[in-house]
Amino acid sequence: MRLIITLLMAWCLSTGAYAANAPDSKQISQELEQAKAAKPAQPETVEALEAALNALEERKASLERAAQYQQVIDNFPKLSQTLRAQLNDIREEPRQVPAGMTSDTLNQEILQVSSQLLEKTRQAQQEQERARDIADSLNQLPQQQTDARRQLNEVERRAGAQTGANALSQAQNLGLQAESARLKARVDELELAQLSANNRQELARMRSELAKKQGEQLDAYLQALRNQLNSQRQREAERALESTELLAENSENLPAGIVEQFKVNRELSAALNQQAQRMDLVASQQRQATNQTLQVRQALNTLREQSQWLGSSNLLGEALRAQVARLPEMPKPQQLDTENGATACAASAL
């Protein structure tokens, strides 16, 4: 803890010093305009000043990222507490379908909830990928820090050896100052990236878990909506079938064509009832396949993060292999496609 505080204090002090050492971008822009308008042309001076402006832009981006990392460190207790509270507030019971919803209202609600579920699934996957990227970056940060410091030392050596008072020398000197400021900001950024990595990774995992649980709630509510809609359709089909059968019983004196039409209607009503039940089964299979796919993807992401330690521990390797053995089998898309195709054929026949 004391080491972290020391590093943070050093960063805060160094930020002010680096800002003071950075050349003024407005001054460089003015000199660049003058160099472009000079006669004869000064292409080398223009190139040096443009490089200086680019370095200052990159420095600005590094400072912004460093500020974001610092903000994560400062606000981590509050952010993590808020996410834990949100996770604890999620109820285990699914939302109840309001009574009296018509078929049109149910269809509209299903569309809205499906859209929300897709968004939560996307958020959960995005946060998982962010946590994995942070874990991967930890292996690259030490080398990146070494390279940045080496480049900084080289730039400062060149700046110390810079001589001459003509326009080109002054432009090159501004370029070296800007490059030095960029690299100093880059070093700070990488140090704060390393300091905040665990916090950022933990926040990403918590946000992924929150989105996952919210998605599970939405999925359960969506299933309840679909069940309600299917029940209404089945009741409508049953009423239509009863009406058709009643008419058929009283059709002795009707023309043969109308009697035949009653027979066709009765068969179609029965087929519609079977189709509604079949659609419910296919939807349930699709949800199960989706959940299994997400479970496998999450497990693989976790195993990927842990795979770097396989060589250092036989016990951990056995534990990871046991986790893989417990993973569900990947769903069979062909089987679901067949079911969907059968349903589509029944719908087109009606």
C-alpha cells in the first residue's frame, strides 16, 4: 500500500513538471504557418514542426488515458460497492406477466424484452472481452515500459546534444521537446495502466456478472410472456375447434361444399393447436442452446485467463481439466434448424 501511494504521489508531482516542459502547441502552430509561407521553401522545418504537433497530440491522448486509470484507482471502492449492491438487489423470482394483456400487447412486450435481452447479452460478452484484454495486456506492459523509457533516454540524449540557432535547428529542438513530453506521458500512462489493471479487471468482471444476471431475469420474463401468448393461442384454437365441431354436428341439411369446408376448418384448427405447442417446444430448445453456448464461452474465457499458469502447477492443470470435463456439450444447430424448418412448413401450410 505504501508503495502504491508513493508511486501515485510521484506521478502527481511528475505530471506538473512534464506539463511545464512541454512546448506550447499554439506557438508551434504559428511557427509552422510561417515555415510553410517562407520563401524559399523549408520542407525539413515544416516536417519537424508537424512531427512536434503530432507528438503533442499523442501526449494529450496519453494524459487522458492516464487520468482515466487514476480515476479507476480513486473511485474503485465506490464503484465496486455500487456494483455489488446492484448484484444483491437482483431478485431470484422472475417478473410476473401482468394480467389482462392481449395478444397484440404480449407481442409488443416480447419484442421489447427480446431487444433488452440482446443488449444485456452483448454487454456481458463485451465486459468479458474487456477483462480478458486487460489480463493479456499485463504480459505486455513490462516490455512496453522498458521500450518507452529507452526511447525517452535516447530523445533526451539527442536533445542535450542539439546545437545550432537557425530555423531548422529550433524546429528540431521543439520536436525533441515534444517527443520527450510525449514519452514521459506514455511512461506515466503505462505505470498507471499496470497499477489499475486489477481494479479495471475486477470492475469488468462485476459488470459482466451484473449484465448476465439481468439477462437471466429478462430471459425468464420473456419465457413467461411467450408461455402466456402460446396459452392464449391454444385457447383460441380450442375455441375455434369447438365452434367448428358444433357447426359440423348441425350441418346435416347444409350443402356438401359447406360441409366439406367445415371439415377442412376442423383439420386446420387441430393443426394450429399442434403448431402452437410445437413452437413453444422449439423456443424452449433454442433458449437452452443459447444458454449452453454462453456457458461454454464464459468457461473458455476463464480457462484462457488461467492457461498461462498450467506449466507452473500440476494441481492447477488437473483442476482445469476437470472444469473442461464438466462443460456441457455444444448444441447441435442442425437439429434446431430441422425443428424450425418443420414449424415453418406447418405455418406455410396453414
